[in-house]
Amino acid sequence: MLVINDSYANENHFQKLKQLTVPALLMLGEYDVVCSPKQQEAFTNYVQKGKTITLPNCGHTLHSEVPLLYNCSKPLEIRANLH
């Protein structure tokens, strides 16, 4: 597992994201305060097969705040955009 947080928010650590060779999905809540804009930007810029989706009306804990939307969004996005 690759973990990046803002204490490591520099170009050298974000370069590690380029090592991902499999499709990756970053799911965010509309009001997510944990995943910073810099982390979102790094994911978008460096993950070759990456896709980001933002779910409405929730924060960081998507699975508990909007479980139905969360569970339905994953397979749809994976099938539609990561292949």
C-alpha cells in the first residue's frame, strides 16, 4: 500500500505514484477535509490509470455517510472508466 500525506507533500514522494501500474480509483466526499487538494492533484497528475470521483453530500467517510451511493459508485466507475 502506498500512503502519502501532506507531511510528505513534495515532488519526490509524489513521484512514487507513477509506480502504480494498475487502475486506481480515488473516491472523495464533496466535503472531505482529510484528502487535501494537493493530494488530489498528485493523484490526478501522477497515477497513469487513475480516476477520481467526488460523491455529493458527504465528507471523508463515504462508506458510512452515503453507503448506498458509495457501494453503487465503485463498480460503475470501475467498469465504465478504468478499463
